[in-house]
Amino acid sequence: MSRSTAARSPRPSKPQVATGRKAKKSVRTRAAAADKPAPKPNGHDPLLAALGERVRGLRARRGLTRKAVAQAAGVSERHLANLEYGIGNASFLILQQVAQALQCPLAELVGDVTTSSPEWLLIRELLEIRNESELRRARIALGELFGTKGDARARSRRIALIGLRGAGKSTLGQMLADDLEFPFVELSREIEKFAGCTIREIHDLYGTNAYRRYERRALEEAIQIYPEAVIATPGGIVSDAATFNELLAHCTTVWLKANPEDHMQRVAAQGDMRPMAASAEAMDDLKRILAGRLPFYAKADLSFDTSGQPLERAFQGLCAQVRSAIGLAR
């Protein structure tokens, strides 16, 4: 072989060894890949699946349809559906829009707010293994510590009825107020007085966030004005934690329960299908809303099932239970 041919012959390739920044970058890349959670067997990323569950839960708790949230967030209904089922590629801006539509902090949507400070972490460590009963005692103790717990006697003289629309809050509430000789307060009417328009117009003109502000103001004023009262609350009052805390602190709460069929029949009889209007799956929507709110309704001091009962019998049962709870004998 001539010298010129040998000069042109390719040399055997040597293994490439990364050095310096490239080596460090390679190590970081492999470490990140190793730390990434393995996808579930069905192919859904576990983080996206958990995010989807939180979105569905928040939407159900607030009684909103997927279409309504999608419109408020400015995203397509299909995109929101993919997000809820853990198959969406959710960007930060989209998550922020969805959080705003669901009236919750972005931290609540994507993860745990108790990671924000060492004190939160320490408190979480104390609480995360507690059952519901222990957590309730902790909540009440915190209310006493920070002065947000209402006076026990004053609390016993305000009866707040909670539950889904169609449970009988307005009808039974008025009857109960007459029996106790207390004023009757329909909180929805008070909200309309504050806003100067109907509930529907508040939602249409100003949005759900504005409605929640009016709801909070109406409740606070009712508590200040009426030392004794029976208050019928809107079904979604449990959707805002601050407002619901205010209600629990200053009123004896009674959850008026009913099965979904009774709820639907009573609402339809009133000529109002809200919030299931224009839905082909109204019963499924109602059951989903009830399931989302049920853990919050269950925080009430008392519960009374109105299903399958004539009005007079339901009133007598409710009245006896309330009178016994607040220490008012006939």
C-alpha cells in the first residue's frame, strides 16, 4: 500500500467520552429520567392522572358543567376533557386559566399548598395521619385559638339550612322559623339585594367569582343583623371554604338531605332546572354535584332526610330535631 493510500485510510473510531459540561449534562439527564415517575399500566402519567382527578373533583364541588368551565377558562371542551382524564398536555397558562375558572388557587389545582413553608410542612405532618373526627376537633381548636369561632349561645339561635336545591330549605325553613318565632332569611334574596339584580344576572354579567363575593357579604350581614334566625342558604355555599367556615362558626347547621330523584322532581316542579339546564344527562349531573358536595354537607351539626315524606310530617320531624339540639322545649 502506498503512503498516499495509507494517509487516506480511515482510522478506527474510538469511543467518545463526554468531558466537562457535556459529561455533567449527561449525568443530570440520566438522573432526571431515573427520577421521573413510571407511567401507569394504562399509559397515563400518574401526575396528569392526579391532576385530572383534582379538576373533576373541584368542578363537581362547584356544580359546574365541563362546558361551563371550558368557556370560562377559554379552552375547548375537548381539551378540558383530556385534562380531566389524565391524557392532556397541560401547559402552565392553561392550568392557570382552569384554576381561575374553578375559583381556586393554582396551588390547589396542581398540588399541595402545605409545601409553601416549613411551618406548613410541620403542621401537615401533625395532621395528615388524622381521621375526620380528629381533623374536625383541630379545626374547631384553631377557630378558638384565632378568635374565629362564634359564641356558642349565639350560634345555637341561628339555624342555617344547607343542601342541594330541592331539599326543602325554603319551604321547611319558613315553617321552622314560624314555629320558633325567629325571622326567616332567604340568603339568595339577600344576595340579589346586594347586587341589585337576580342570581342568574349576577352569573351572566359578572361571573361566579362576583357571585361568591356577594354570597359572603350577605351571610356576614345576616349574622350581624339577626341574633336569632332561620337561614336558607344556596346549595353551593359549601363551595367556598371561607364562607362555609363563617357559616359553621356562627350557625347551627342542618343538612336537609334527599335522594337525587326527589331533588330533580322538586326542582322541575318549581320550573327551574338550574344548574342542569340544557343538559341531556341532567340526572348524572345532579348526582355528580351531590357527590362532590356531600363531604362538605356532612360537616353540618345535624342532618334530616326529607325523601319520601309528606310536608307536614317532614316539618314535625325537623322541628323536633332542631328544638332538641338547641334546647328549646315545646
